[in-house]
Amino acid sequence: MNDESGQWKRADLRERAEAKAAELAAEGVELHPVAASGRNLARNFWGREWMKSLGACEVYGMRLAPGRTYLRYSCVLDMKVSPGRIDALVMGEHLYEASVEAATPDEESLERLRAQCAGHIGSWIDLLKGNLSPELLRILCDPESGLFPRPEEWRFSCSCPDWADLCKHAAAVLYAFGVMLDDQPELLFMLRGIDASILIPDAPEPASGREDALDRDAGSLSDMFGIRLD
């Protein structure tokens, strides 16, 4: 495929995605699209680290590169994150339903992370901003024992006819999630099914103190990331 042909196909991909999004919107479907532009897909700490973790997965043979193209050409029309799972609508030749599941770390792994973090994380805000020591960041981002799923912990499904375990539509979902982490880093803990408070042993225990702390953190997060936490 020459460059001219490739550019035409990518432009066609964007046009089809935009047309389908407009069609769904006209039908009253509420969409939550994810898009990215520029050389770097992520700007903030957890988004960048997520992208690095995907790079490590590529070393294990995961076909991720086509997903970056689909994301850059606005093909991820809708994304919803729930504990342990991401569901998305991705436009390709047709509109496909793609889902990504991540296994929750086992109790032994969580206890090891808790022990390593003990006394070293001042607050939920520090954790989300990545304001931690280099050693602690290395532990949390370790490809084998940190917060990011290992290749064998992923499960993918898509309504497309691609026979591969990881199709380009599901790969686009993985990259789109990294973009979402830029503005909503708490989604990482939701995806892994982890209560982040286990990594902050010094958090207030009484119910009233915990609620006050969460209220303060929610307000700070809203200011910091421009999001609303209910």
C-alpha cells in the first residue's frame, strides 16, 4: 500500500466515524467519545505510564499499533468503564462493540503492594497526581507486580470478524483508556477493582473522618482535573 492510498483510507476512516457518530446522535444515543491528537497520546503521569505499559505488552506480541491509528482518527465513539471492564463502540468498516476485561490482582499481590506503600503515600491526591518517591513509583508501575495488568490478565472481545485474540478495535479501546486517565486517573483503580484506600494505611478510620476526607479530596480533584465526582 503506497502512502497516497494509506492517506485516503485513513481519511475515509475518519469520515465514516464522524458520519456514524452524527447518525447515532440524531437517534438520541448519548455517546462518550475518546479522541487524541499530537505525537503523545497522554499528557499526565498515569496516562503516560499506561501508554508505557502497553508498549511493554507489545513486546509480548500483542497487536496494538493499529489501535493507535483508530484512536487518532476518532473511531472510538463511546467508552464506559466499570469495575474490571471497559465497553466501547468502535467504528471500523462497520460499527463494532468491543470490550476489555482486566483481572483483579490477587490478595497476595495487593498485600505486597500495601506493605511496600505503607507510610509513603500522604493522600489520595498525591497518589492520583503521581506525587510519590521514585522508588515507590517504580513499585507501582512495575510491569510484573504493579498496578497495570499483565498481558495474561487481559480478556478481549469484539463483534468484528477478526479471529485474533486482540483485534485493532479492542486495541483502540486500550489506548483510549490511557487518554481517559489523563483527566480521570481514578479510573485505573476502578478497572483493576482496587480500593485505593488500601494503599494509604494512614487514611482516617472513623466514618465521619473518612467522609470529610473524601469530600475534601473530591473538591480538590474537581479543581485539579476539571471533572465532577459524585
